[in-house]
Amino acid sequence: MGVAVINPDLCLPYNGIICHACFERCPMYREAITMKDEFYPEVHAEKCIGCGVCEHVCIAEEPAITIESSHQI
């Protein structure tokens, strides 16, 4: 598997639009993804299981959070 990685250029909260989709749907709730300053999602690679739920539920036009091979990180 891999690890979720956020692209801040595509991520709605990093562009001024409130969104918690990846945080709320992550099966490792409040462990793999947390909200910095209550607005900005952050991935904790050591807790991420690479399941891809976050990528699937991302509401950005192009998913702002993707699963990347652990070899790329």
C-alpha cells in the first residue's frame, strides 16, 4: 500500500474553503488525519494505513489527497 499525501494547492481548506471530508471519513479517525488549527488537514504517515478512503471522498475537482507508494515518500 502507501500513505496519504495532501497537495495544498488543490486542498480546499488550504485555499480558503472549509472542508473536513477526508478527516471525517478516515477509518483511523483522529489518528491518521488531524485538523491543524481546526481547518487544515494533516496526514500522520505513521498512522495512515493507505486505504484510499480519503482520496475517494475528497470533494475537490481533482483529489487533493492521494495515496502514494511508500517508496516515493
